[in-house]
Amino acid sequence: MTTLTTAPKSRWAILAVILIADVLDLLDATITNIAAPTIARDLNGGEALIQWLGAGYALALGVLLVVGGRLGDKYGRRRLFLIGLTGFTVASVACGLAVNPESIIVARLLQGSFGALLIPQGFGILGSVFPREEIGKAFSAFGPTLGLSAVAGPILAGFLIDADLLGLGWRPMFLINILLGSAAIIAALRLLPPDDGDLAVSVDGVGSGLLGAAMLGLLYGLTDGSAHGWTAVSFLCMAVGLVFFALFCRRQVTAASPLIQPSLLKNRGFTSGLVLGLVFFAAVSGLLYVLSLFMQNALGYTPTQAALGLAPIAVGIVIASIAGYQLIAKLGRNLIFIGLLLTLAGTGWLLTLDPTTGGWVLALPVLLIGLGMGACFGTIYDVTIGDIEPTEAGSASGSLGAVQQLANGIGAAAVTTVYFHTAPAMTSSLLVVVAVVLVSCALVWLLPRNAQPQHH
């Protein structure tokens, strides 16, 4: 890929457009953390709808994300970005107008599908406009921004639900995307560089099908199991998903044009970061979901009170992300380890509290969890994608995004299963998170010792 000649001011404007699109996607991925109980009550959906609201979105996005990256390489990233953004905005309106559980789940699947066309184009576009020595700085903006967005979604949802704008209840959470999406489309049309793609790029249909089947089996099995109890169907779906994933991995070695470039899989930092990201994002996304459910169902919080209860996580992420950017050059992977220990300490602290405790007593451990998440978000991204080549950006971003969505689906399904089906619910859920974060601590030492020094 050749780097286009782009004025410095335009480069940062392009980065802003791509970050806004990613934030839009992640806000919509996470708003259902708070909104799910309200939507389920309003549409008479029950527990199954609570779990499918998040998992349906993650399923469509995860199944199609890597393919979306390759389609951008072939037909032009600008074109795919605009198609994805427009479709995402229209699907958001469909979510806001949904009249029953089936219609909102279909709309969420469409949102995720268009998100899969939109999200992978970002890194590739940045790789084409930023010179090599600045691309690390551009990429380092993603971790903290997306981490913060993951928490901002539920907070925004809480305020919008309780504000009950025009008597519409939860619907403005989705309808607001008419404004946000339209503004992003106009900015993208004006700012994104022309890009015709390369029709010679081959999109591996067999590999795409295998990966789609793998993601579908794993996520459907997890979500169905957590919603309806763990039957033979749930386990069979997951087993089939694992078989297809093994076939997909084999295909990456043998295909003439693999979806994930072999050079990426030989990059130890990238592969270790993928595994660590999968495990850690699953733990924290599940934790956020369960904290939200616990505050509303057990403590009787309104959506706004639950949003405020989660706000210390956002504060912690901001503080730790800023500090982490200053410290990563000195601490390298040790910074991730510190972040994991902070997450562990906050989760352990919650375990020691009376489950019916509310209010400010929860604020400090929740803040500690936020500090841990902030220290990990930016750092995992920096170590994982900091030393990839611009030509690998489309493949890398699709892979990372797919892993993060798969993690969100796994985390929400696994931890909510524990929450709904064990007693005491909150204690059991927190113990699962503690166990997963401990596994993450062991994985840290597989990462390279340091992030790439030229980025700082």
C-alpha cells in the first residue's frame, strides 16, 4: 500500500472521522447493557431477549468482520466505509422503531452486519494517509477511545431511558443515530481519500464461509445455552464451531489468498495480543453486563442510577489511559500486568462487600476496575498492532475487531449464564471474572517485553 500525500491537518481529521464511526459502533454494541431489561419489558421479550440484544449484534459483526476487511481491500475502503456507515444508520432507525422481540433482533443483526463493513476499513485508511513514523501515534488513540466508549454507551443509555424524550422511552438511544450517522457520512464524503481498491485482490470464499460457520456455532451455542439452559444443542453448536475454526486455521496455511495474512500469524506480539484480548475483553464485558443487571434487578436502581453506578469505570479508564500513554515506553508489558492486578483487586473488593450494598460503597472498587481496564485497553492495542506493516492493516484490524466482538459475545453470554442460573448470583459471576483475569495474568508473559519504541 502506498502512503498518499495528505496534509497533516487532514490526516488528523480523517482519524477523527474513523474514531467517530468506531465510537458509534461501540456505543450501539454496549447501550443494551443498561437498556436490555427496559427493552425486554416493553417488548415482552424476557431473559432470552436480554441476552440476544447484545449477542445478536456481536454475532453478525463477528461473523462478517474479517471478510469486511478483505472486501475493503478489493472494492475500495472509502466505498465500503460509506456503505457500512449508511446501512448502520438505517438499521439503527429500524431498532428504534421495533415493535416486537423479533423485529429488534433482526434490526440488531443488520446493524452488526453493516458494522462489519464499516469497522475494518479504518486502520487501512489510516495506513494509507499516515507516514510510517506517525502511524503508531494514530493507532494508539484507538484503545482508550474504544475502552471509554464501551462504558459511555451504558451511561448514555441510562440517561436517555429515564429522560423519556417525547414519551419514546428507550427508542431515542437508537434514533439519535440519525443525527450522529448523518454527520459522520457528510464528514466521510468530504474527508476520506479516493480509493478504488484492487480488483485483483481475491476474497477467499471458502475461508470466509469456514470462519462465519465457526463464529456462528460458538456464539449461537453460548447465547442459546445462557438463554435456554445448557442442552445438547448448545454444546453441539459450540463443538461444530470449534471444528469449523480448526478447518479455518488450516485454510489460512493452504489458501492462495488467506483472509488473515500469514505474516501476521507469525508475529508473536500480534498472536499473543489476540489471545490475551479475547480472554480479557470477555471478562470485563461480562463484568459490565452483570454489574448493570445487578444494580437494576437486585438493588432496584433506575437506568440513570445504574449508569451513574458504572460512571467510576469511565473515570478510571480516562485516568489510566492518559497515564498509560506516558508509561508504556518504560513499562512495556508490565503495564498490562499492573492493569490486570488492578482489575483483580477491584473485583475481589466487590466480593468482600454485602451483595445488597449500594451507593458510594460500590464506587471505589468500580473505580479500581476502571483503572485496570484503562491500563490494559490502550496497552494491549499498542503492543498488538504497534509493529504491523501498513499493508497488513486491513487484515489485522478485521482480526482484532472480530476477536473483540467474539469476546463481548462470549463474556456477556458466559457471565450472564452464571448470573441467571447460580446462587448467589453476583458472587458466582465475580468468581468467574476473577478466574479469567488470573488466566490473563499468565498470558501477559507471552507478549513481547516492550511496545515498539518508535511510537513514543
